[in-house]
Amino acid sequence: MKLTEQPSPHRHLEKRSIEDITSLINKEDATVAAAIQKVLPAVNLLIHAIVDTLRKGGRMFYVGAGSGGRLSVLDVIELPTTYGLQKGIVNTILAGGIPRLAEAREQMEDEPLAGWEALKAENISARDIVIGISASGTTPFVLGALKACRHHGILTGCIVSNPESPIAAVSDYPIEVLTGPEFITGSTRMKCGTAQKMLFDLISTTTMIQLGHVEDNQMVDVLLINDKITDRAVRMLMEKAVITDYATARTLLLDHGSVRKALDHLKEKP
């Protein structure tokens, strides 16, 4: 039996109070970070491969289904705004399609050829890297895509929550984060989903820092898409350029479109 499908150690939940349930779930969630800490060496190897791929002009693709696939979509769509990353550099292939994100089309994960067909539609090549997302480590949609990638000489990685899974076996950079039985037996949107979200944060944030989209601890390439972000960027520019007047900094920022470009402009001035 898969580790993620083993019975929950918590019994007769329907008889528990709200206070008991929330306390028990919280205790289970507290184990996730420790599980990730154990696999940080594997995470680091994967990030090195991703950074190297993107620096050479390649792209990164997550391939996933269910909760994990949907979480990867949420991570990917944040990157162009947060870090000014060009769209299409980091992507997700989701079983059922991203336009159907709000629908739980879990039946699509059983299609072993669909993931590879979707990658081919994106003109996948050996310059790119593909990362499979599967709590079970057996999802046909993901497994089929990674097998085809390996056949075509495309680097692969994975995030799974069971040991010695078929998906890990066909991955160049496997991450096996073992979060154990779920609070609700088999409900991998819980601890597995929490681990996946934390790993997406680790991978994308570290990658963006390594690619130069962060200076000190600030998002100097953030896109100015609303008042809150623009205000944050103005204050960032004031700090970095030692500008004391808010209106002057705001005008400079809007004229150049980002903190980085405004700073570059100031450096070029005689």
C-alpha cells in the first residue's frame, strides 16, 4: 500500500470537537517542514538544474494533475508579476487544461499520453526541463510525460510523496518528500498539498533570486499592476536611490516601469 494511502492514525473523527480537530490537523501540518528539511539536498540539486536550464535559454514545465497540478499553476502565474519574468519561461501542463482549473477533472489524470501530447504542443525540446507533480508517484498523466521526456533526452525532475515510485524512477532529479498518512485517509490535498506548496515556493523563489530578479531582499523587477504594488515599489526606489520626495520617486518609477530600470537610469546619469 502507498504511504499516502495508509489509514489515518486519528480515529472516530466524527465524534471529535472542533477544538480537537483543529489541534490535531495543526499538529500533523507541523510535521511537513521537517519532512522537507530531510530532502533539501535533492531540492537543491533540482534547483541547480533549473537555474542552469533557464540561464541557457531553456524553459521549465511542471506536469501535474489534481491538487498538486493546480497548486503549480498558482505558483507559475505569480512569477511574471512578482519578478518581471517573461511569460512562457516557467509553465504548467495541467491534466484537463488550465482553462478548466476550477473544475476537479481528476479523470483526466488517467490519460498516459495526454501529458506528452501537451508538451509537444508547446514545442518541448532537450533545452527544457520538465518536473512531474504526483503525490502517489504513479499518476499516468505525469508518468507518461516523464517517460517520453527521458526517451527524447529532456531533463526531468519530480515531487512525489511515496518512496521508490515509478515517477521517481524516470526522473533525473527526484524529490521524495514523505509526509506519511493523511489526517483524512487518502486526502492528499492536506499534508501532501502543503508540502507541494512549500516546495514550489522554495524552487521558484530560489530560482528567481539566482537569476537576478531580487536585490538584497526586494523584488526590483515587480510589475506595477496596482496601487499597492506601485506604492511598495516607490518606497523601495526611495530607499535604494536615497530619494526623499515621494512624488519625485513615483514619477521616476512610472517613467521607467520598474525599480531596476529606474535605478539603472540614475546610474547612467552624468
